[in-house]
Amino acid sequence: MSASTDRPVALVTGGRQGIGRACALALARQGFDLVLVDLHDDERARATLAELRALGARADLRTADIADLASHAPLVTDVFALHGRIDCLVDNAGVAARPLKDVLDITPADFDHNFDVNIRGTFFLTQAVARRMLEDPAPRPYRSVIVISSMAAHYARLNRSQYCMSKAAVAMMAKIMALRLAPHGIHVHDVRPGFIRTEMTGSLDTGPQDARIASGEVPLRRWGEAADVGRLVATLAAGLVPYVTGEPFVIDGGLRANSA
């Protein structure tokens, strides 16, 4: 087993690209070492690891599908073998609703695909990490679980209903985990991105979102960038907002405020 260092360690799911990659980079700049979890070990994953290491972080990748519940215990054990600790779990991995369908056309397979990853896999991995955190006797200055939900947790959309339902469930999971872990000094944060420019959002025509931004429905009148979310996650993981747990952090350029 590797000796534990004084550097905090973050486990980031879906960390190879998009919001997960941005979170990992921001955490590295905040002084974290990283273990990324992703489906793919490819050129993009290796480029992300190289960027993290260039920032001075120890960075490793583990390929796993979080929908495979049997992979969770070995993954958590592996991280502790590498680093002796987990200070932050970033629950970022998720799947979108593709193709877009009317709610009356959703099939059981469509529904299960979203729920298996977005809530079932996320919940049970969080459970496994939380149990191991509670077994860790060493004092830690700040520990957290940061759940990347979505504005879909509070906006209903008929053409991506299974995604909205799964993200609403993830948001409730964050609140429940916050109540359970607060007595042990572990904070749980729900980060809800709005229109963020990523590979996932780029897989569809963004014309409707562009129009909503241009019209001022998004008051800041721009797309969010993955780095915007990463900065928020790193700020929370560093314990710079210490008297909060279980509450959503909406990062949407003012969209929700403008819709209230």
C-alpha cells in the first residue's frame, strides 16, 4: 500500500472529458491528487492525465462502468491502496437522453439506461465511498461528496423525461446523503449546471439554446463553460464554503432566477 500523503485525493467519475475533466483540472490546481473513472482509456484520457500531471498532481485512471455495481468495491479499495484516503468524490458520470423522444414514446430500455447510470450507479458508488470514508480514522480538514445533477432536476422537459427524472432523483440523493453524513463532518453538495458547452451538449443541435441565450432568457447571455463548473467544484472541495451541506448550487448564468 502506498503511504498516505498530505495532499487531498479526489475520485472523479466521467473524468476523461467535459465537466469531469474540468473538475479534475480545477481540483489539481487546488492541490488535489486525482483518480479518474471512465469507460475509456484512450488518447483523450491520456491527454487529460498528462494535463493533470503537468499541474503537479498525481493522476491515475481506472476504467469502469459505474452502472456495474460489482465494480464499486474494488474501485474504492484500489483508490485507498494507491493513496490511503479519499477526501472528495465527484459524482459526475452520467448519460443524456438520446435520441430525444416524447414522454409517451419512452421505452423501458431508454428509461433503464438513464437510471442505471445517473442514479442507481451514482447512488451505490456514493454509498461505497461514504462507508469507506467513515472507516477512515485519520482526521481530515474537509471531506465532501459533490454531485453533478442538472438544471433538469427542476425543469421538466417532455422530450428528455427520463433524464429529468433521473437528475431529480440524484438531487434528492444529495440531500439525503448530506443529512446522513453531516454528523461525521462530510459535506454533500449538489451542483446544477445549466447550458454548459461540452461534448454531450454538442451532440445535438444547439439552436434552441443559442436562441434562449441571445434573447436574454439567460441573463449573462453566454454559454457556460465546463471550466465554470470546475471552479465551483474545486472551491467546494477545498472547504472554502464550509457552513453549507445538502443545498443546490445552481450554475446557469441566471436562467433559473429569470424564470422564477
